[in-house]
Amino acid sequence: MAARYEADALRSTAAALLRAAGMDAAFARDVATVLVEGDLLGHDTHGLALLAPYLAELEAGSMRASGSYRVLEERAATALWDGERLPGPWLVLRAVDDAIERAQRCGTGTVVIRRSHHIACLAAYLARATERGFVLLVTCSDPNSASVAPHGGLTPVFTPDPLAFGVPTSGDPVLIDLSASLTTNGMTARLHKHGRRLAHPWLLDAEGRATDDPAALYVEPRGTILPTGGVDAGHKGYALALIVEMLTGALAGFGRADPKEGWGATVLVQAYDPAAFGGPASFLRQADWLVAACRANPPRPGASAVRLPGQRGLALKREQLRYGIVLHEDILPALAPWAGKLEVALPAAI
């Protein structure tokens, strides 16, 4: 049976490692919370698997350990921040709160952040808004790298360009977390490390042939990740990637057209207040009807039931809060050298 770890113990250990590496306590607490939330929801390539790389970025000075963002532009419902390469989870949590406050006044609130560091699991931010009755959109790109080609092309232009969308309902929220590509860099790297293959041919090799071999991204000339929709319908993911890039880099006025500064993110956070539109009760009536219609839909052969986005993750979170989190096999071995160097004890299994 796989070992399990208490969520609070993992948060405390992650925060202690970040503090020992020089990060301000408030930053460390927020980063640890977001990383553990990723694991609770089952996004284990974007949870504590990121902690060792974050510690390396702190050590190298590529992630700032203290300071604040700069407000570059501001109107009643919008703001543009320079994140100054501060920890992405801390910045995005601040942006969510700021966007909600603007939405309370204006109906919608939008914060765009340039020069953030990596922001981890996008789904981890959604409950901060849905628990208060707000709809939330979070999306990001990384102008430092590219691994996804436009549909019909061979040269990478985009990152996987994730997008998360949270919707309150009378029951569990709908938590959508998707990307403009068929898989992520993190998952591809993990499978390549272990000599495993992808579930489907989600990559193109350098010759443009679809493949399930992660090595296609690690040999020269390098291949690319297919956009969502794959070889046949990749125009859909290509279009989504363009939307994400325009909402992040273009609105921020800083992105792929500028010199690279290192692993990071350009981010859009947008909140909507149902009270400014049809009203909270009417919003929930419509949202609840859609949820019920999807759940009652008869499953096709081979499917056990129709699920809502986020349903599986929320069920897993409840299970792991009760019984403990199952960590991916790579996480603790990656943290062990940092724990020794920083003199922080790793948590014991339950």
C-alpha cells in the first residue's frame, strides 16, 4: 500500500524548506498551500513535484524571495502588475483577491501580471473565488519557452498554455483545468525520465509524425507537443493557444516578442460577480440545471457515468484530507538533498 502523508505536515515541511532557502514567511506559506492543493486535487506534476525546482530557482536567484509587485496601470476594473519575478503562487493569490474586490465594485475585475515566476496548478486557485460565489478565470503562458507548434506546423511557438475556470453551484463547484495542448511539459518529462510512453500519440517528432514516445522532445532535432484536438482537429487547440497568448502576453505588453528572462509566467486573473448580471439566485438556477443535465445523461458504452470537470479531483481531495496524500514516487527523493542541505526534516508517513 502506498504511503500517505498528512496535508498539514506537507504544507509545514514545504514552507519550512522555502523559508530555510531564504523566502519570506508569508510567501512560503502561500507557495506551500498552492503546491499541496495541487496534490490534493490529483495534479501531481504541478504540486509538490515543483518544490525542488522552486528551491533551485531560489538558490540561483531566478525567483525572488522577498519584495512586492509594481502596479503599472490601473483603472476601476483592471490592473497590470509587474511581478518582479516573485513566487507565482503568492502573486496569483493576491491577484485573485484583487480581482474579486474589483468585481464587487464593477461587476468584473481583471488583473494581468507580467514577469511572474511559475504559478503551479491553476485549479488550485479556483476555490478561493467559488467559495465566495464568484466565477474565476485564470490563464497563463510562459514566454521563456515553447514546446507546442501551431496546427499544421513543426516549429514550437507556444507553451501548453493552461486555462482554469471555476463556477460556483449549489453543490460542488465546477472546476475546469485544461490546456491548449494534449499533454504538458511536466508529464512528458516525467514519463521520459522513467522510460514510459504517453497514453496516446500526443507528440509530433521532428519529421511531423505523431508519436507516444516522450523522447521526441529530448532528441535533436526536437519534436513538439500536439495542440488539443491532435493531428485531425488541432486547429481547436491552436486557436485556444492564441486566445491565451493574447490575454496574457499581449495584454501585459510583455511576452514572446521580448528577451527571455527565465522560467516564469505571464498571467491573467479575471473574476465575475453574478450579482452584477442576472443575480446570484438566477445564476445558480442555471448552473445547477446544467450540472444536473450532465450528471443525468446516460453514459455511452464503456463509460460508467458522466462526470463534471473537477468532480474527480474534489472527491480525491476529500479522500486525501481524511486518509492522507499519496505522493508521486519522485517527489521525496527529489526533496531529500534539499532537506539535508537546509536542515529541514521531511515528514513521516501516517
